[in-house]
Amino acid sequence: GAGVSQSPSNKVTEKGKDVELRCDPISGHTALYWYRQRLGQGLEFLIYFQGNSAPDKSGLPSDRFSAERTGESVSTLTIQRTQQEDSAVYLCASRGSYEQYFGPGTRLTVT
Amino acid sequence: AQSVTQPDIHITVSEGASLELRCNYSYGATPYLFWYVQSPGQGLQLLLKYFSGDTLVQGIKGFEAEFKRSQSSFNLRKPSVHWSDAAEYFCAVVNTGFQKLVFGTGTRLLVSP
């Protein structure tokens, strides 16, 4: 079946602009995660959605970052007033029971 | 808090040789452990997982890992490496409730001819 999809695959933006990244989870998966992967580094947890519960936003690095999810469907990660240090690959994952399944990521470059 | 250490940033192995990638974790209770692989430009693919039971777990692509509680380790092994195994490998631990994965910084595997 279809896996986790993310769009766009690549995004180049100018410093100070806002960007929206989209994640389509696997159908039926109740949990959805966003991670950030900076060049040469591991994955950094950003935010976690579980059903209709309040999201766990403990990993968001600043108030410029926000995310939304409608029900158990699509999620968008928004970065406002982008900075060069926001350049990274942003990975989305969804989970049904135990395992997280990852999308291919969005590579964000802030110039 | 949980943490994962992958002490090797890069490893180079000759094709056909055996491979062992190290992973040490810090977690108070029984850990749930994972190995993921990330090929260039791709997302992460689950290789194998350990929840309980047999401490030697088999995964996809001929990989296996052994959980050693006394050493707080979950090392990944493969008896004979193929060129297509060149990728970045991440070890991860999840908290009870499976809410958050904590990743190591990864080990980049290079395969030489």
C-alpha cells in the first residue's frame, strides 16, 4: 500500500520568508511525527500528534515553528521568518501500532 | 531521559566482509530498540526491532542485532556486506507508550570494492 508521502521534496526559500511542508501519513495511522535532520546529524524530534489529543510540541525549537493536523490525515509544518539555521531535511513519520514509517523528507534550503 | 550513542561516525568495510555497527543506549526500563537505514535522498527504513524475548533479532536484508542488557548495547551485524548496503544507519530507542523515538547520531557505512 501507499507509504508516507511528503511535499515538496525540495524547497529553496529566501531568509525571512514563510514555508509550509506537507505530510500525508499512511491511512489509518493515528500517530504522526515531525523530525528535523541537519546535515551530518541525527534526527531531532519536533512534534507528535496522537489522534485528537493535544500535540506534544516539546521539540519545536522556537515559536517560528508550528504544525497542524486535521483528524488523522494530512499534517502541515509551518516555519515562519525562515533563518539559515532552519536549512535541513524535515522528515515525517506515521505510526499505527509500534513502528514508525518515514516519508522521504523535504529538503529545505534557506538562502 | 533516554539517549543513544553510536560511537562510530564512519565505517568502511570491504564488500563481502562482515559488519558490526555499535549502539549503546541509556534507558531505565526495558528498552524497545530499533535500527533504521537511510539511503542517500531517502527516508528511513526499518531494518529490525527488539521488544522482548529472544535477544538475537533478525531483520531485513540479512541484518541481525543482539540485545545485551549487561552492556546496554544493541549492535547491528551482517555476515557479508554488499555494495548496496552503503548508507547511513541509525539506532533508536523508544519510551514506553511508543510516543517518541530517540535517535543516535548515525553511522555512515562505506563499502569498498
